[in-house]
Amino acid sequence: MNADRPEIGAVEPAPPPRPAAREILLRVRGTVQGVGFRPFVHRVATRLALSGWVRNDRQGVLLRVAGSPARIEELERALRDEAPAAAHVCSVTELPPDPALPAAGVGFTIADSDETGAVEAAIPPDLALCPACRAELLDPADRRHRYPFINCTQCGPRYAIVEALPYDRPGTTMRVFRMCPACQAEYDDPASRRFHAQPNACARCGPRVTYTSVGGSSVQDDAAIARAAQDLAAGRIVAVKGVGGYHLLVDATSEAAVATLRERKHREEKPLAVMFADLAAVAAVAEVSPEAGQRLTSAAAPIVLLPRRAGTALAAGVAPGNPWIGALLAYTPLHVLLLEAVGRPLVATSANLSDEPLCTDNAEAHRRLAGIADAFLDHDRPIAHPVDDSVLRPAADGPVLLRRARGYAPSPLALPGRLAGQWLCVGAQMKNTLAVAAGERVVLSPHIGDLGDAPTAEVFRRTSDMLGDLLGGEFTSVACDRHPDYTSTRYAASLHLPGVAVQHHLAHVLACLLEHRRAADGVLGVAWDGTGYGEDGTVWGGEFLLLRDQTALRFGRLKPFRLPGGEAAARDPRRVALGLLHAMDDSRYDATAQRLGFSLGESQVLRVMLARRLNAAVTSSAGRLFDGFSALMGLALRNRFEGQAPLAVEAAATGATAGAAPDLVLPVQEMAPGQGAVCELDWRPLVSAALAHRQNGVSPAELAFGFHRALAAGIAAVARRAGVGTVALSGGCFQNLLLLELTVAALRAEKFEVLTHRHLPPNDGNIAAGQALAACWNLTSVRLP
């Protein structure tokens, strides 16, 4: 008898009972609005034959779902593991039943958004043109062929157009464009890629592009793009309105066109970014690693710094004396069409005079850029918020963000605890960003810039107001830097709110800990930058902060020296060089001053300032040490843009042969109690030896490499003395890829765990985030031993 078949006459067992249907409420938090998340939920729920609804609200996404427990479990797994690429799901949690909410009903629908309650939803960043939309853009058979504002749920403007949460079309600047029947049908169709795509539009109903010459003639649509391309090919400068502001575009292969742009923009030597049509075009002028290629083609589409190839068609004036090129791909459909029409790479730099904020409004752009641009390519989609291009450098352990803006901001970071009220964290003076911290998260604005000029300070104030409005109400507290003269600090004081002032370098270290969700215990923070207000009133910048039991101690520092002329020395590395020689009591002072171009009278005035301590601030700044070394080695004598001299030292060292570089050292010296630190790195033997080697014919490049290697070894030496197992690296000096990688290698060779920035810049763009964590932990000051 077949054992697999029941005997004749036997009673078959009853089938197992079917599990009872469940009905649950799920809350999804993270970047889940403006990224096609509701259509994704709709598709998955429909596939699983679940009933219910999904909607946006001010906390994120809420869904009520009914069906078998197994299928609901599968839906929950999909929400975490299969979300759209642009989404970032922080949590999926089941909520208690709420009878006030609509029942699941029959079938699955996208319900109207709820605009009540506290704001916790993340504002989505702007997304580069996706491959599907690019294909349609270039397809003559598609109804959006060559439409310069094509988008879908996976690409297009987001933060730049949002004016209110939850993220729906009526809360964006796209509300002025009423969808035509064809676009509305796509918007309503669950099978469409544009199902609930808020910026959805076409040539019949959406924004239009207009070309205007300085003389006043204008054309629209395809003719506008053609005229702009003709101007660019002829070497003219065209101001082009993009997602978050205007670019100035010019032919990147024309020395004359690039020189004209620099002259009109008052940007003498600072490198200019170059926009390319595709990866092949980038690879023709730069070395593109697999990681760099991935970053260039990502939805964020940042500017990526790449090693420059020699002998290419790019104008030398794009990045004079610089071995790297800042490359980005055309990331909007308008840019794609322009690059296709011109047929060559284009300089794409912010449309402003140096240090001014981005232009975003058409009339403002025509007024402010009248003396720079020869023509304008505008459009009529309003920009709610200015957004600059993000910038990053590929590195061995992952990319280093130099500017966090389009594509990355304002995505939130999680706090390790819960903050009461809503905090405004105003950041620093340079490379400013703002942050709003409330509950268990902190939201950083995109890069704002340097607050030394009035127009940028006004953007700072508007951004503060905007973030407060978008994220749910008035600020209850404020966090700022301890520097009393920062624009951001004065603004914080003007709010008359309770709050905290956070030491600058502590904020750097805390920002790194925030990224890695680490406690302030058993960590040595290395904060190296150009300047920051110290607890002793001097200028800090070469700091080792020991964090134990949620307290901070200034464990180490670079040996202090004086800066003749104070702020003037930050712009003139030659002055820093003389400050170093004076601190060394070096007999080469007079000869070096003459070699650096100072007259005898000038050098003697600077010597008197140093000797009598007149307008000669004391600093422990690693950034200024780079400046002085650059001048002493003859690599860069001026900082015509921020960080030019340190960049010259890195560039020279990157091209050196490591084995030929001499061994330079920074000894660690123990300090007596009351001297401001437990130990210090003495740079004097390093500089003295470098000068001797240079006199004996060793090249500046080899000495620059030895300088980097000695600094990395010095950091590891201080870490050994600190007696902890983890080191966090932060501050603008760690934008320097060679210093970063040599330091990480030296520390790992000693078995240290090394924390570096991955989601925030190491520079002052992270200060607001550090201030938020300082407020959360009430850790704001550094104790002096």
C-alpha cells in the first residue's frame, strides 16, 4: 500500500485553520516623502492583496493595512528592505489602534495627506535626472522629448521647491502649474512612474525656459537652448538657472573664455568646477576610479575632485597649478540638453561675485549678473531655497564631503537622546550651515557660505526662519559658537532665547561622534583646522581633546606661535612663516623675510610686532602651520582663496616619491600643570630640519611629503599617551586626503579604532551638528589641565 495515500475509508484530517486577518497601523520615519514611497507602498500592498491606505503626514508616512499576518509581515519587511533608492527608512513601528482614523476598507489606496501635528518628516533632497527620464528626454517618440523639466518619483527638484510639509504639490512652488489631462492621468495611475510625482509636468502645462541676451532679445523652449549653446560655443558667458540657483557657464576648453569669466567674477585662482555630458567625457580629462564613477552618476550627482590628466583639451585656467579637477555630470534635463548641443565640457560655477550668495530669482539674477553674463537662460519655476552643488573627494575608506548641499541636505541625522523643545544651532562663521534639533533628530541646512558679507548673512537669517517654519514652529533654545564676534553668535544673542555656547573644536569632535553614534567616553578627538576661539582666549586649531565620562579635557595641542597682523596673516602665509621663525629664534629670519619679498622695513615692523606682542595673536593652529610651511618651501606665498597654501602643500606632496622624502619628526613634550594642555607637539624641529634639507637641495615636494608623514606620526604619538582606544578626526585640515590617509594608517598600525566623517564635512560645515549634540549632552566646554 502506498504510504503517501490514505487508506480507503479513512477519514482525512481537517485542513489547518486559516489565520485570522489582522488590521494594524504602521508608522514609517525617515526620508520617505518626495521619493516615491507612497506609490511603492501601494504597489507592494496591492501585490500582496492587502487592504488599507497610506498617506503622508507631518511625521512621515502612515499606513493602515489589513490582511493575513504573514502578508503583513512581508509588507513590513519590504518597507525596510525594498524602499525606493532615494528613500532612507529610519524606522517602521506598529502603533496602537486609533479608532479615529479611517478603517482599512476594501482595496488599497493613497489617502489625502494630513497636515496636523508636530513635524518630524524629513525634507527630501533634490535628485539628479534618473536613467528612465533621461531615456524619455532623448526619445523622439516620447511626448516629453527634449522637455527640460522632465521628472518622476525618482528624480527632480525637492528641497529647492518645497514650502510646507507634508510634501505635496500644493506645498511646493509647482502649485502654480496646473497639470494637463495627460499629466494628471499619470499622476493618478498606480502603474505609472509618475504616480503622485509632485513636480510632474510636460511642455503643455509645466515650466518653460527662456533665453535673453544682454541686448534684450529673447526666445523660448528649444530655440532658447539652441541660442544659449551658440553663445557658449562662441566663448560667451551664459547664466543658467538650475534647480537651486544660477550657474555661470562657459566653454571649459577656451582659455580666453575662462580668463574672461575669472576677470568678471573676481575669482583669480580658485578652481572652477567643470560639467560633463557623461562619464566617458570625464575620463578623457581625469582619472575616474569605480567609486568616483559611482558618486558622479548617483542621485546626488555631486562635484567630485579627481586627479587631472596631463595634456587634455581643458583650459589650464580652469584650475591653475592644481592637480585635481572638480567634475560633475549634467544632472538636470536642461543641462543634459545644453551639453549635448555644445558638444564640449562647460565650466559650471556659482552665478555670483566671489563670496556672495547664489542668485535664485530671475530679476535678481539679471540685476546682479549684468556685468558678468553675456546672456541668460531662465525658467519660470520659482526656487524656494538656494541650493549649491555638493563637493566630495573619493578616499580609501569612503568619500570625504567638502560641501554638503544639493543631493545630501537636508537629510536628517539621529540624536542619541531626546531634546526638549526646538533648538536652533547656528554653526560657525565660515562654511556656515544651520541646524534644527528637536526630539531625536537634527536637520542640517545645505551649505550657506561665509557670513562675512551682508548678502550671505541675510541668506543665513532667511534660512533660519524657513527651517523653523518648515519644521514645525518657533525655536525655544539656541546653540552657538563661543566666538563673540561671529555673525552667527551675534544672531543667536539677538533671539533672546535660553541656550548654550559650544567650544568650536569640541563641536567638531562631537559632530564626528554624532555620525558614528558614539558616546563621549574613551575617545581622543583630534580637531585640526585654521581657527577657532579657545577656552583660554587664544586661537586654537591643533587640538587633542580627551573625552571621558561625558567631559572634555584639552589633552594636547600643537606648540603655539604668534601671527603678526592677526587676521592678515591668514591671508598672507609669508607672515605666518616669519611667526614660525620668530618662535624658533631662528637666525634665518632676515634672509627668509627678504626671500619672501618683504622689504627690510616691513620685516623689522613684523619682528617688533612679534617681540612686543602687538597685534600678534597666539595660535596653535594646524592650518596656519600649513600656511607657514608652504611659504617657507616656496609653494604658495598668498591665500587668494581659503586654503590655497595648504592645498599647495598637499598637491606637492601628492606628486612626490614617498621613499625619497626625508624623515621629519614632531616630538611630544610633556607640559607642566597650568600650561593649558597635558602635552604638545613641537613643530620646531620639523621646520628647522626642513629648512636645512631645502638648503641642501631636497625638493619642496619631497619635504612636503615628509611634513605630512611627520604630522600623522605626531598624532599617533599623542594618541598613545592618551590611553584610549578610539580616535576621532575632525576639522578642515582633514579635507587634505594625504594627511587623512597617512593619519588613519598610522593610528591603525597602533591598533586604534579611527572615526572619520562620512555624512558631514570635516570642515566648519559640521559645527551646527556638533552644537546639536552638545545641547543634547549638555557638553559645551573644554577643561584646561
